[in-house]
Amino acid sequence: MKRVAVVGVDPGAKGAFCLLIPETKQIMFRNTTDNGRELLDWFNQIDAEFNLMVCMVEEVGFIRGSAGKSTINFGRSIERANIFAEIAEVSKDSVRPKAWQKFIGVVVPQNLAGEANAKKRPLFIKKEVARIAKELYPKADLFGPKGGLLDGRSDALMIAHYAARTINLQ
């Protein structure tokens, strides 16, 4: 019998796919910008090995003032997530960032509220999500060789975690 799995997708310009097997806490990542053939092979492998329950995609819009290339890559990432769900013949769902962040316990301190701190908040949230992800999944490969966060992985993992918990797989 195939093990149950979920996929979380952070569709940012440099986003990530995260396959999570809730039973074992096994995790696999792919970048949304990876070669299409490699992604297709990865998706086919997932389909063959696991009972994929849902592909949960973060529901975000483009950011005003962002570069055109980033906006195009963002759109491509969303389309890849949609195609993945079709290939795997799995339901696709979406979740707003604030919903999954609240679910995992991200709390923005009062001193970061207001327009004056609008640029500081995303960095705080990114670091807090990574901290929580590492706490819940200590073996997760979230950081590069120099210690920096790998784009999209923490968010994709926590979106997958949210999916697994909200459809009662953990």
C-alpha cells in the first residue's frame, strides 16, 4: 500500500515544491524554476510511489513594483503547480499566507506593526517560519552551505504541513 503524501507549493519567483510524507516526516524539495523535464520526472516518481492527497498552493498575488521578470516567474510557478495537480490527478487547494502562518504560530511583534516597518516584517516572518519549520522538521534541508535560507523551502514545507494537518493526516 502506498504511503499518503501532500505537496506544498510556495509559488514565489524563486519558490519551491515540498513533498511531505506525514507518517515518516520524510521531505523532498524541488525548485519551481527547475527544468521542466526534471520536474515531470519528479512528479511521475511521486505519483508512482505515494498516494498524493492534495497539492496545496499558497494563494498570493503579484507584488506592486516588483520587476517584470519576477512577476513572470511567479506566474510560471503557479502554472507549474496547476499542471502538477493535473498530472498527478490530485486535488489542488490554496491557502492564504496569513492562514497557514497563523496555523503554525507565527506572531508578528507589535513593534513591527505599521507602515514604517513594512519592509522589516517580511524578513521577520521569513526567519520565524524557518525557525518553526526547523523545530517541527529538524532534518529538513532549509539552509545553503553558507547558512542562508534556501528560497521557498521553509514556506513550501509549512504549507505542506498545514495541508497535512488540516486534512487530518498527522
